[in-house]
Amino acid sequence: MVYMPTHLKNELLEHFGSHILISSRGKKTYVGTLRTTASKILSQYFVSPQTNDAETKKLILIQTAAKLTKSNIKGVAASKEVYPGSEDIRLVSKNVDFVQKHFNCF
């Protein structure tokens, strides 16, 4: 069975719900990205095996933070139609405006 792109997009959205991000490039090209929600990442963290080793605990926490950061990065909406100029890329203030508030703590 052959699906039309819009039908397939609707089927994917119905099946995956908020776990998929579908963006379009042009009129007919769709890009789908599965994303892990923060609640799923945190629930995985809390059910991870408990250990008394401080280094293992720290590594598990860092891995969880990395997953949350990756999930946030995937959720950033960026235009592929407009690319910033070289001056905008060089200015730290312009880059800080682009970064989500969650990343400012780093």
C-alpha cells in the first residue's frame, strides 16, 4: 500500500503523538524526529538500579542530564530558510538569545 505524504504524516502523529516532531522542508519533504519527553527520561532515571557507589550515581545523573539536554535541542525550532550572517554568528549576545533558558545554567 502506498501512502501519500500527508496521510503518512497524520498516521505518524496519531501513533506517536507528542513523541514525534515532524517538520517540513519546502512543500513536499517531511523530516520526522522521535523525541524522548522529559517525564520519560526522568522516570527511567528513577527506576535505574540503585547503587552506593558515588561515581556510578554521578555518571547516571550526568547521563540523564545529557538526555534531557538532547531532548531540548531536538525541540528547538529553527528556520532552514534564513541563515544568520557572519556578524550575527560572531556576536555572543546573538547566540545567547538563540539558546534556550534551560542551557543558560551551564
